[in-house]
Amino acid sequence: MIRLEICANGIKSLRNAMDGCAQCVELCESLEVGGVTPSFGTLAKAADISFIPIRVLIRPRSGNYIYDEEEVEIMKTDIMLCKKLGFEGVVIGALNDEGKLDLPAVKALMEAGEGLKFTFHRAIDACVNPFEAMEQLIDLGFDKVLTSGGKPKAEEGIPMIAEMQLRYGDKIGIMPGGGINLGNVQDIINMTGVKHCHASLSHWVPRFNEKLYPNQVDNTGAQMVWTEANYELIYEMEKMLNPM
């Protein structure tokens, strides 16, 4: 069985993931910058309505994964909130200025979420030595790592993902993510041997009010359109990965 995780950028995407029979969700906001931590309101609503496991992305800003003490404190507070709300786990990552795991920061985040499950996000793809980082993550107690194999898209990173699965797949869940769609998911699974898959499967939302915004922007040029997870695509991928 392949465990399909949907990257849900908000409550509507979470509902679509549930309707599409996804097995779990990574909840975030602002996918256009790679995702950041959802608002308190989003977290509270998600905890109230979800009947599938949720792991919350803990990322205080866009940009690199090198965080100062204040940012680490912010992430710790968000993690404690996620724990209080009853989520399955969180998705975290932190690097130092040498491109290696920031072990003190990562340990502090894990201590704040003691009892939760932990996924390490695509900061792994920014590491100077991802295999060394993988061994450290296993020792720390992470049960999943999200990776595109050090490339912009998982399809391009198949060799690295396959090597990770070969070396560490019996100790931690290797979860490909990045540009995964109905057209390439089966090849990625077959060529890497992984048992996890992460995808957004999003579409542009048609209800942006075309009458007011015929050019999809307002008078200032700000975008009036956005994306959401598409439950039909999710359902199709779930059937493809796990046929009855």
C-alpha cells in the first residue's frame, strides 16, 4: 500500500483531500512560497473537522531554513499549539549556516512537541550532505522525510530518492514530493520503491469572481486568484496507487 499525503493549503483543500480519500494531510498556507505555518483559525477549524491524520507545517517565513533564536521560539510556540489541538504531528526542519542540520534547533522543536510524530521537510534537499542528515534524523526519531531528491522536482531526483530508500527505507519513511502528478507518480513509485507519496494536486479556483476581476488582478495588480487541492485528482491518484 502507498500512503498518499496531500499538501493542503487551507481548509477547503483539507476538505477536498478528505473527499478524495487521501490517507493523510500536511496542512500549510502560501504554497506559492513553499508553504508556511497556517493561521490559528485554520488550525482550530482543521482540528475540529478532520477525520484523517494531519501534520502541520511549522515554518515561520519563506526563504532559507536558517533560523535565529526568536524564530525558533515562534516555531516552538506553534508546535505546542498543534500538540494542544490534537494533531498527529508536525513537519519541521532547520539548517545551520554550513548547510548541515541545526541540531540544537531541531532538538528544541522536538522537545516542544514531545509525543507528536515528526516529518522533516525539504530542507533535506538543501543540505550539503543529505545522507549524513538522514542518519541524524533517524537517530533523532523522525518517522518520515519529505524530499525531491535534491532537485526542483521529484521526477528529476529519482536516483537520489531511490538511494535514500535503499539505504534508509527500513528505518524512516522516504516520501517523494515536488511536482508529482497523475502522469509521473507511478514511475516515481516504481523506480524508487518508496511506500509514501506527497502531492498537492491543486487547480486554479474558478470562483475568483471573473466579473470583478476579468484579468485575474485588481487595480493594483494584486493577484485575485488562488489554488486549492482538487478532490477528483486526489481520488484518481489514490485509485492509481492503491487499486482495489
